[in-house]
Amino acid sequence: MDLRTLLAAVLGIGFGLVLIAAPEAVIRVQTAGRLPSDRRGEYGTDGTAPATWLWLLRVLGVAVLALGAYFGWQAFA
């Protein structure tokens, strides 16, 4: 069993689950708490992420999860 392959599997599965479960939190972290489209609001107000961004991150999460599962399968095969 290769340690790097196992680590890739664990990280891929974990990050894929985060992308699927909390895509808006990922967008908030990547944009430093403010969305690019809500620059006109008052300080401390929360904007909502566009639905297309959320679905795009969920699809990306499924792809990353599948790659992590593949690497996990390769680690134990």
C-alpha cells in the first residue's frame, strides 16, 4: 500500500464531501467572506451565492469524491 495514494484518497474523499455538503462556505472562504457581487451592502451583511456557483461546486465535489474513491480503491487493490 502506497502512503501517497492513501493520503490522496483520504484528502479527495474529505474535500469532495465538503464541496458537496457546504458549497457556500467554500465560496465564502475563497472570497474572504464577501462575495464579488455584494460590494454595495453594509458592513456585516451577508449576500447569497448564485445558485449556478453552488451547483458547479457540488458537481466538482462529486468529481473529487469519485477520484478519491478511485485512489482508495487503487491503494487497497
